[in-house]
Amino acid sequence: MNEIKIRLEDPGPPPIDEVVVGQLSDQEIERFKLFVQFVARVRNSTILQKGLPTISNMKYNSKEGMKFSCAPVAYAELCELLHVLRPLILQSEHYSFYNIISTFGKKFKHTILRRELKELRRLFEKGELSFYMQIHVGDTPLFADETFRLWLNSEEYHTDISTEWKELKETLTFENTRALMISQIQSKVKALFRLEYLVNLVITDPSLL
């Protein structure tokens, strides 16, 4: 096992300057390193280099209902991003967000880290907008991981075109659902980048160099 030290600093109040110690196996460290490599592929994707758009406006009127405004994206670029995201967003994948954040939380225990990881989970699963609101269509929450996966499996992977998704898309329109899902993707990317920062604190520990 490898003993890893992470320094936590926060000006406060109250100010914090503490060292958190954790132990990782060689296999866990290698998994962390590969996670960082997968995140680098996301960062280097075409759409991320250009700047991934998000919802810029929301409005409602009696004729059109709810309308979400989002800059258009090239479908090929969206497909490229989803491809490089796949090993990071699917729970069953060895280097997924879920597996990496779970390992990190078990190995490095501190109130600040616990609070940060909890926030990252919410950002990843429900999206940034969920911190401010939640919108339901029937019983389906729009800012939720289960709704994102309905879209992913029905529209992109075509593995499970559910009745629930068909009804949701019919209610919201294709343009609205695409805008919502791109916003959710952006939140997942932000969560991955913030987790990557924490993981880099581990794999750049001087004792491993």
C-alpha cells in the first residue's frame, strides 16, 4: 500500500490548513492515472475546445409551453463527446465517475472532502440547474440522472427506446430535450474536471514520483 498525503487549505473563516492521509494500492493509483487520461480525452474533444453551450434562457407561454434556449451544436461533435465520455459516465465502467469518487471518498476522509464529494455527486447526477430549481413533466424530473439516461439510451445508444421517453419528448419537443441534455452533459463534464483536480493531488504526491 502507498501512503498519500493531501494538503487541504481554506482561508475560512475559520481558516483550514490540514493534511489528510490515505492509503492506496498500486492498482488503485493506476486506475486514478487512467481516469485522468480519459478526462484528458474529454477536454481535447472538438466541442470542448470550441466551448460546450448550455441553456441560456428559459421561458413559458400558453401557446408554446416551456422553451429552453441553447446554442446549436454539430451532431458529429456531440457524438464524439459522448464517445469519449462513455467510460466515465457509465456506472459499470472501471474508470467511471462513480467508481473513482467512491474510492476517493473511502480512502481520504475529512469533512471538507466529504462535503465536496457530495456536491460533485449532485452536480454529476442532477446537473447545475438542480441547485436552483427542479421541473417535472408528469412524474419525470428534468434535472435528474435517470432522465439523462432515458435520453442517452433512446436517442444516442438506441438500446432502450422507452415509452416514458417518447412521451417526454413529445411534450417538450426535440429542441427542448436536446437543450436540456446538453446542459446535463456540461454539468457532468464540470464534475469530472473537479474530480480530476482531486485525483491529480493524489497521483502527483512526491512519494509516488
